[in-house]
Amino acid sequence: MRWFALLSLVLFVSPQSSSAQQVPDSSYAPAIAQPAFAPGSGPRVLIDEAHHNFHTAGDRYYPFAALLRRDGFQVDASDHRFDRESLAPAKILVIANALGDRNRIRADSTDWSLPTPSAFTPEEVEAVRKWVEEDGGSLFLIADHMPMGGAAADMAAAFGLIFTNGFARDTLDTSGTMIFRRANGTLIDHPVTNGRSEAERIDSVATFTGQAFRPIDRPITRVDPILRMGPGMIQLYPETAWQFTDSTRVEPVDGWMQGAVIRFGKGRVAAFGEAAMFTAQLAGPSRQPAGMNTPVAVQNHQFLLNIVRWLAGVY
């Protein structure tokens, strides 16, 4: 099967064509056996909405925000550009699928062809870096397939990561889903995957396309992989998002990452190359579950809680 035909089987179709058909599953409320904090007493989490974000607290990341609130975190949306003043109130900053001005999703037209502009100014990148390194903030950076990976590349580079602008795929699974398992070494042993107890231990995580990334060649700090790409996993680099042909460049990404955590100065960073894994949506006219609410992703919600708790310094 040709790679571009394989990609056409992906469940999560282009946001350009399906944005109106993806809605948050507001009924999604998995049990939390032991919340990290009493209601409303946890650290403050800001979810970025100032950079044409495809996922926001009131829409496609509503289940994300709701889950964190049920764990005791104080969660707010932020429409402010990043600077020392806007970041000061937060312990954790969540950036999910930010886009540059040219790539923003519009009703009239959306241009997702190369080159992909950054979603952030150099001043914003530097402000976030200093907030993490010097002030002890924690960054949760989530950037999907093209153009989201490219739009967040400058931010990722500030923390020693190379975000790519491709589409990650498992050639051994045509469902469009990638499963990372502790048993085969693609889900890495770490406090994020172990949690505080056996009930919080993660043995498998499902992701849905997204991008693969890697550390810079000369790491500026230690990068701990959490989701490691396995044999048979590839990445495709189209000239325009979702337009695959026989000439589309293909690269093997065995050993790369789709999730990693970093201790950076006084702060912490969690970086992930796929966004749907952290939310629960209903897709298409039939309202098909998509994300944490699917049978293959039963541990994804606990994985999300573990990540945010690690960012908060719970462990």
C-alpha cells in the first residue's frame, strides 16, 4: 500500500475540512480515584488561546480542562501574548496546536502549505523560556502534525527539541492509531507513567497521527522520552497538509519520540506531538468517539493527569 493511501485511512481527518464536525464530548467524565488536590485548591493552569489555537479550553479541549478541574487544578483560558506579566500568575502553561497568522483556520480559506510560520514571536519564546528556567514555571507544549509542529518549532527549540512538520504513522496499523506499550518498550518507565500507585500506573497510551520529534544533536539539557516511536513507524512530509502523493518524502522515525519530559533550570517541560490523545471528541454526523473516549485509549485520561501532576511537582 502506498504511504499516501495509508494516510487516507486516518480517523482524524483534516481539521480544515472537518472542524465543524468535531465537537467536545462534554459528557466524558472518567473516575478519578484519588484527586491530587481538594477542589479548586491546586496550582493554576493557563491554557493558551492567543495564537489561533485549534484546541481551546472552551471547545475541543473542554474535556482536558474539565478533567484537570476535577483533579483540583485551577484552570483558566488565556488570550494574552506571552510576557513576564501574563505568565506570572500561572504554575503551568498549556500550549495546544498554536498556529501562525497565515495558517489560522478561517471560514473563507485556510492555507496549510509550506513554509509554515511560527505561531510565536521571538520575544514570546524568550519570555516562556525564562519563565520556565528562572521562575520555575512548567510548560506543557502540544503540537500536532503539519502545520502545528512547524508553528511550534521555535518554542520547542528553546528547550532543546526539534519539532518536525510531518505526519507520523505506524505502517503496521492502518487504523490511524499508534499504541505505545510498556510491554514492548515504546512506553517508557518514568514517574509520569508510574504515577503514585498501582492504580495510576500506565501500561498503554493511544495517539492519533501527530508528529514525531527528537532532541537537538547537542542537547542543551537532558530529555527523558516517554513515548518512543517503534519499528515500522514513519513520518511523511507533504508540501501541503493532508495532500500526499508518490513523491511525498518519507522518513523512518524508529527511536524518535512523540512524548518527552525535561527538567529545565528551575522548571519543567512536557512536550507531546499529538493533541487528540488528551481530549475526548465526537466526530462526524454519527458523533463517533475520538480521543480519550475510545476503547483503545482507556488509560489516556490517567496519563494526562500524571503528566500535569508531574508538571505541578506532585512527584
